[in-house]
Amino acid sequence: MNMVKKEAVLLNIMGKEYKIACDPEERQNLIDSAQLLDKQMRLIRDSGKVNGPDRIAVMAALNLVHELSSLKNQNVSLPSDLGESLAGMVQKIENVLENR
């Protein structure tokens, strides 16, 4: 059994440092995610509509989860939309080949 050693990654979110352990292959994804969260939280804080780090974190989480959910819903319909488009293209190709 090959055990991958987790490594500590130091993340900075809204001026606070967080040390998180992760697999080496997940390191960059974790850093990118932390940067996205930091950016989202700063935008909410700078809007002046939400006060307090806890509320800012919850609003950022809700915004990001909503965006993720929307993307997942788009991906659910993508195969059927793609299938319909491909079927239409196949039909057009068949029509062209039949009328040669």
C-alpha cells in the first residue's frame, strides 16, 4: 500500500493565515481555491453591505456554492443538448449524401 504523505500548505484569506494539510497533487488546486475565496470575501467586505468576518464568509460560501450549483445544472443538460445537436447534424449530413 503506497501512502502519499500529506504536506502543509500555508494559505492567506482576508489577512489570516491557515495551515492546511493536503496531498501534493492537490496543492495547487487548494491554493487556487483559497485565492478565489479570498477574492470573493474581499469583494463582499468592500461592498460595505455585510459586516463581520463570519457573515462575509457565509455570504462568500453561498455565492460560490450557488455558482457551482449553476454550473453543475448546466452540465447535467449538456449531454442531452449535445446529443440533440449531433443528431441534427447527422440528419443534415445524411440528407446531403442522399441528394448527391
